[in-house]
Amino acid sequence: MNIFRLAGDMTHLISVLVLLLKIYATKSCSGISLKTQELYAIVFLARYLDLFTDFISLYNSVMKVVFIGSSLAIVWCMRYHRVVRRSYDRELDTFRYWILVAACAILALVLHEKFTVQEVFWAFSIYLEAVAILPQLVLLQRSGNVDNLTGQYVFFLGAYRAFYILNWIYRYLTEQHFTRWISCVSGLVQTALYADFFYYYFISWKNNAKLQLPA
């Protein structure tokens, strides 16, 4: 644990709380991609297969349960909540995300750190997380206007990964046997996908204007 990982975990948690606030307080999921949320649910379920087999710390286990539980709760609300599901932008959320799942599964079978079930699923989750935001970004570009809570959610989600890059740099400089190259490369790809959003986010913040993305 270091300050960069802690900051990353907290911004990730804030992003989830902001999204839950939007859904439960406004009873709306407008502007939120169900496909991205389903991808994140798959990411956490695949990554935390060790939840009941490898105990690292209470903090680690609690965070795993929180992210699995929250992702499944969000997917359930968007699919089955009688009020929330009515606001889902089905016509805009048409990204063929099964392609991402298939490509990441194949990549995990080819590129992994150790050929075991747990390590292959871990690699798969890392690859999938790197591109899971794509359906969300595409939906926001199609809709144009981005409401405040949705913008905050995406911003904190991007900030979480940026902090994790600093965490990996710190660990590389301070740990002799740090070799999580899959996380590093995938994290850089994921952060790069947010670059356009961050640009328009800071422009809107600087001008005190509503966030708008180019179509």
C-alpha cells in the first residue's frame, strides 16, 4: 500500500458512489452505458476469484466485495428497476461490446504472467478494464450534452486509473521484483482513452460551462 494506490482506490470508490447517487437520487440512468457497467461487473468477477481463497488484508477483501456488489447492483437497477430502466438510452448504447470480451479473452490466453486459471482470468480482467469505458464514451459522444453527475462519474473513473499509473511507477522504483507489466501497459491504454474526455471536462470547468462532447 502507498499513497498513490490509496488515492486511486478512493477516487474509484468515489466514482461508484457518484453513479449510485445519480441512479438512486434521480431514479434515472440517462447518459449511463449499461454495456460499460456489465463489462465492469465481468471485470470484477473475473479479477476477484481469489476472494475466498487468498486473504491479503481486511481492507483488500472489503474493497473487492464493495466493487463486485456495487457493479452488480448498478446493472440490476438499469435492467430491472421499474423506474430507472425507463431512462436507459437504449438507442444510443449500441456498442458491440461482445467483441471486446472475446478479444480480451483471446489476448489473456496468449499473454499472461503464468498459465493458471486464476492468472489467466486476472489478465483477462485487466485487458477488459482497459477498454470497458469505450461504450460509455461512445454513448456520451452520441448524446452530446453530459449532465453533471455523469461527467463527475467518468472523471473520477479516469482519475482512478491515472493514480494507479503513479502507483506502478512508485512500486517499480521501490520494489526489486515488481513485474506487473500487463497492468502498466493496460493502464496506459485505459488512461489514453480518457484523454479527449479530460480535455473537454477541463475546458467546461475553466469556462464554468456545461460539459459537451463533440459528436
